[in-house]
Amino acid sequence: MVSRKRCLILGLTAFLWVELHAQDEEQSGRCRLLGKFNLTGYVEAKNHSVVIGGLFPIHSRTIPVEDPDGEPISALCEGFNFRGFRWMKTMIHTIKEINERKDILPNHTLGYQIFDTCYTVSKTIESTFTFLTGQEEYQPNIRNSTGKYLVGIIGSGGSFLSVASSRILGLSSMPQIGYTSSCPLLSDKFQFPSYYRTIPSDKIQSEAMVNLIQHFGWVWVGAIAADDEYGKYGVKDFKEKMKSAHLCVAFSETIPKVYSNEKMQNAINAVKSSTARVIVLFTSDIDLSPFVLEMVHHNITNRTWIASEAWITSALIAKPEYFPYFGGTIGFAIPRTVIPGLKEFLYDVHPSKDPNDVLTIEFWQTAFNCTWPNSSVPYNVDHRVNMTGKEDRLYDMSDQLCTGEEKLEDLKNTYLNVSQLRITNNVRQAVYAMAYALDHLSRCDLTEEEKTYIKCSHIPDYDPSDLMVYLRRLGFTSHDGRKMQFDRVGDLEIGHYDILNWQIDNAGEIAFVKVGEYKFQESSFELVLTKNSTLFWNTESSRLPDSVCTKLCPPGTRKGILYGKPHCCFDCIPCADGYVSEKEGQRECDPCGEDDWSNAQKNKCVPKEVEFLAYEEALGFTLVILSILGALVVLAVIVVYVIHRHTPLVKANDRELSFLIQMSLLITVLSSLLFIGKPLNWSCMARQVTLALGFCLCLSSILGKTISLFFAYRISISKTRLISMHPVIRKLIVLVCVLGEIGACSAYLVLAPPRMFKNIEPQNVKIIFECNEGSIEFLCFIFGFDVLLALLCFLTTFVARQLPDNYYEGKCITFAMLVFFIVWISFVPAYLSTKGKFKVAVELFAILASSYGLLGCIFLPKCFIILLRPKRNTDETVGGRVPTVDRSIQLTSASVSSELNNTTVSTVLDE
């Protein structure tokens, strides 16, 4: 494909030239050119085998020239570029060095043909066409304008210049090796099949910049680029890498290559108004210079600049007067090296050596601000107008004549500064790459397999595309030990950047301090910062700048999306209750564990407040006192009953049942203590069962008493003959009831036992320790049985309440049952309407109130008589034995009880 393109362009060129020649011969008899390109440079081709071309930006711009007749005229150049002049001299020095070596091209020598591109596309294209066809009067000299074959081009300077020249050179398969063009577009082998370079692609530099930004924790970064391929494609890759790293570009502006006040002010305003304090500059030093002047004019400081390799070490920008605005700049640079013999070669320059060397004369005039005698080289005055509307004279020439005695040692400019040989070394490596490829071609350094489809060529009789075969597989080690090798698209396969920081040295000059490296090899990358290096930051505090759209959300908050803005701009929303964010900048709040809750600041999970009815608090302590007091009262009643156990009042209506009632009340009162304190599994199982059994024993014993009263009442109203009932029957009733309750409680504990339960539903901030009662059905059954006993007690004693007696026991038990029912009926709504420890307190109040009610209603009147009215504690008063056959005597409850206690049969029969 490439060969066909080459044949086509050569054929068309030859055809056009023949046609023009034929027409001119008809008109004037000879062919002539209408004009020539105005090019400056150096040529040395005689006595050499082949020639290497070179394109360097020795000037920084062109001066348009208008012809009175309207004919196009090749422009002149202005703005002498010391850096470009040094690069050009380095190429000449390297070629001379190679020619002196015996291990590279021992049978051949290299010449050179170098042109000044003036850092413009127009001059670059003019130079490229001159390389290919020459400017001869009668016929084009394809690759032979100097009389020697051109083997390849070193250049062209900036990326946009290399793009322009490589599109033309690629059609002829002319190898081109760039030394400072890092635009990723040049890696496209379809568009630029013959382009190689000794500088890393900006894809690697963009990756390095993003890694550096991540290392320092910046997330909101501005970007400014030159309005050319270098800037546009560099920023394009940078944005893509930033997006992949979830970082944000605050703004993206361009620096115009041609005067545009609107574009420049847009860039300046973006820098001034943006909250981004870190800005990436993807531009060359020449394009950046007007922007720097604008920054100084607007006095914009407190910014940190990330520099690309094109300007990080440029003396045009790195001036002490710019340090307040650009001090602390950090960026990436080509590794520095020392080139043997270059310093001496650079100093070996003087206008007197060649009066026709216009570039050397202009260098001398510009460097020493004088005019070389009898020279036609114009003053090097910069007539550009900066963006502030003022004329920008970089070099204000005087009328003083140069004497030739001026000393280069007294100069301080970029040309003679060999302490930062970076791009300069790339020029050297590019020349060596071309030379090594030629050497391999001359030796036919191919494998046996490659020789089957690639023929051996000889210098100078070879096709330019043959040389690219050797460039693709080229690998060599430079003088400083670095390995040079191209990958499949012509980029460097291995290398590294130096990371530099702008600082001020003791002499007041800007020093490029190396603070780290960025190493790359194939697809692996590594950012390494020197541990002991001290970075200078151009901030008010001289500390690491903070470049964010929104500061990281503090602990206790989370990021909230701001619609229509980059994700780096957000609101900080407080975490919800129960959620925390312990670190800065969390996107989501983390939920606390089941036993934890968020603190007031929402930045830490703390144990939830635990709630249960504790002994230490006032409510729990009060209930404990009431329980103990109740137990003491019951014990006092028991003591009274034991001491007066033989008195008629104690013996009346079954003394043993009275003792059982008293013991059961003691159990119920003390069981309330199981409800106080932190619930445990054993206490949860014991509390309800103990309470149920205590009430069962109490109520079944009362039922035994009330049955006796019920039978007495029946006898009194029916006047039937009483057949004595044995007291064992009443004990059997108690035994059966208690055994039934024990069986139900045992099944409850075995099948669905209650357990301690952490209840977090009522209040999220608290853990309520309570008992999960297990099976509600079992619980209802065992307490339902107690309710049934209470109901039977109430019914039987309510019927017998009208028995005449000096001591109204039936009425007392009736009141006791009424109190019991009132307490527990009131308990239900109160229990259901409370939560937590108060729920337990309600139940305890019900237990104690019902226990106190039973104790007071049943035993308080008797204790009053026994202790305070002992005269009424007699058989006559209480009621003694009455013959059952005497129906004229009305039975009392006490007499019936006394009678039943002395009989053997407990049955009442109707006559």
C-alpha cells in the first residue's frame, strides 16, 4: 500500500514537471520556478554517503510578507529561539561523533541538511517539500536535493509540526524520528506509517499526571492546553484518564496560537473564578509565554501548576520574576543526562567563521544585543502585541556594533545551559537511532526467516521503506546506559520521567529539583517520590494545596448528588439515625449493628442504652421495698397464727388452709423480685411459673374455704340435715388444683419456654431487655386456670356472704376477691399501653396490689381480733359446736367450720 502511494505521488510529480517543462519550452524555451522558499539552515553533504534531514524551531514565529503584485511570498522568521538552536547544534555534534566512530557505519559517513521551521506549519511544510524534491530550476531531485540521498528526517519540533510534516513524508515512506513531539495522534500507524519518536507518548504522561494528582489527593483540577495537536490531544487523554480515576476536570480552556483576546481572557477568567487550585498546562514554552504575561498582569497567585514536559525546564518560562506566580510548579520532564563534548561544541561558535551563516550571526546579535558589522541580518525585534494591548519587546536591540570579542562565558541563556539536557538528549538519541538502523541495513542484519520476505539493501541504493524494517526492531543502549527500543507503533517501549519541582536556590534563580520518577514499561507504571525530598508549594501556608470542588464531607455526613454538576461537587447530608460515617468523604453512611446506635455526631456507633427495671433506680428500689415489706407482713401474720394456732379464731374454717394461703402469699410477694433486674433465661422461666403456682396455691386454698361457706349457707337456708364433711376433701381440692397447674407449667417450660429478648422496636436508641414469653397459648392457659379459681372463689363466697356470724369471713373473702379482680382488670389496659421497664412495673404493681389485697381482706380482721380484741377470740363468740340435729339453731360460718373439723364425713344431704 505504501509503495503504491509512493509510486503514485512520484509519478504525478514527474508528470506535472514534464508538462510544465513542455509548456515553458514552447513559451520561453526554458523551464523556471516562479519562486523559492525562504529557508534558513545548514547543509553538509559533500564527501558523505547519505544525508539525514533535520527540522528545528530556531525561530518562534513568522513575519507575513506582502508582495505588491499579490503574489505569495515565503514568510520571514523572527523571535530567535536559543533552545531550538541548541537542539540543532546537538544534531550536528552527534553526526560528527558518529562519523568518528568505527563501530557504526564504518564504511559510510553521514551528512546533514537542516531547516528552520520557525515553529510554524507553513515553514515546516516548505522544508518538507524541499527535502523531498529540492528547489532546483529544471527538475525535481527526489531525495537528492543536496546531491546525496536523504535517508530520513529528525524532527519537526512541536507535535503540530510533526503531524504536518509526517503526513507528507509518510506518503513517500520516508522515516521520521521525532524528539519532542509527544502527541498520541502520531501513534496512529495508518495516518503516520513512517513516524517514530524518542520521547514518550502523551498517553503515558497523562497517566502520570493523573497518578500524581491521586497521590496528593486532588480531585478538582483545571486544564489549559495549547490550541494545537499537542495540547488538544494531550488534554483529551488527560480528561479520559481523570474520568476513569473518578476525578473531575473543573474547566478546560485553550491558549490561542494566533492573537485572540477572547480566548485568552476566557482562560484567565477560568483560572481566576474556579475553585480549582491545581491546574494542568499542556502546552509548549513558546505558546505558554503570552499566558504567563497575562498571569503576571492580573496578579493571579496561589495556584499550583502541573507542567508537561514541553515547558517544565524551559528558561523562557522559568524566570525568577515569574516565581511568585509559577513557583512550586510540579511536572514531568525527560530524564536529564550529560552529553560528552557537547558543551565545548556549543561554545565553538562565532560569526567570523562563516560570513554567510545567518543563524550564527543572528544568535550573536540576539545574545549580546548588538549588530554584527556589514551584516544583512535584521534586528531581532519581537513586534508581537500581548493580550493587554501593549507591545511585547523581548529583545530591544541597540545600535551598538558587535566587536567579535564578546565572551560566551558571560552569557546566561538556554543555549549554553547544559545542566538540563533533556529534549537535547532526545535529539541525540533520534540521530543515533537513524544511524543504528542504517548500520543494520548496511550489514543486512536480518534473521533467516526475515530474509525470505525482505531483501538485503545497500547504501545508498535502497528504498526508504526498507529502513523502517530495521527501525521497528531497533534496540540499543545509549551512552548513559538507558535502553532505547521502539514498540509496534513507533513509541518508546521503556523509560521514565523525572518529576521536578520549581524552587528558588541561594542565588535567587529557579532550580528544577528532582523529587521523584515515573517509570513505565509496556503496560506497567510506577510513581516513585523521593522520601527525603522537600516540596515547595506556592500557597499562603506553603503547605500542600487543597483542590476540591467541595471539601470532603466530615465524619457524620455523606455525599449528596448535585444534579447537573460533576460528581466531585456534592452536598454533605447528615447521616440518618442509626447510621454513621467514620471517615471523611464517605459516599454512604454505614448502618450500626443491632446492639449499637449512632452518637449525636453520627460519626461513631456506640452501644445502645440498655433499659430494664433495675434494682438501683428509684422505681425498682421502691418495688423491692414493697415486696420485702409484704413478705415481712406475711411472715408476721404467720407468726401470729403459729403462736395462736389453738385459739378458736385460728382453728375456725380450717387452720391448715389458712397457713397455705399465707405461704402462697409469701411466694407471690417474693416472686415479684424475679421481675426486677436484668432478665436472664432462668429468671424469665421462673418469674411467670412461680407467680402462677403461687396464685394457684392461694386461690385453691381460698376455694377450699369458700366451699365450706357455700355449704354452710345452703344448710342455713334449706334447713337440711348436715352430714359432716371431712377436712381432707378441702386439702384434696388444693392438691388437685396445684398438681394440674404444675403439669401445665412443666409443659410450658419444656415445649415453649420463655427466653430473654432484646427488644429494639419501640425505641431504636434503646435495647429493652425483656422476656419473650414463648407460647402465649400456654401462658394464657396457666393464668386462665388461676382466673377460673378466682372466679369460683368469688361466686361461692358471694353466695355465702349473708351468713350471720360475729366474724364475717365470707364477706371478707368476697371483698378480697373483688379487690383481686379490680386490680387485674385494671392491669390489662395499663399493661398493654406501656412499654419497656414500665410494663414490668405495672405487672409488679398488680402482683403486689392483689397480694396486699388478699392479705389485708382475709387476715387483717382476724389479726385485729387475735391481737387487739382477744376477749372476742372465744368459742362462744366465734361459734362452737352445735348439734346438727337441732334445727332450731341457726348455723354460723364459724360453727359450721368447727363442726366440720370434728366430723369424718364432709357431705351435706337434703332430707
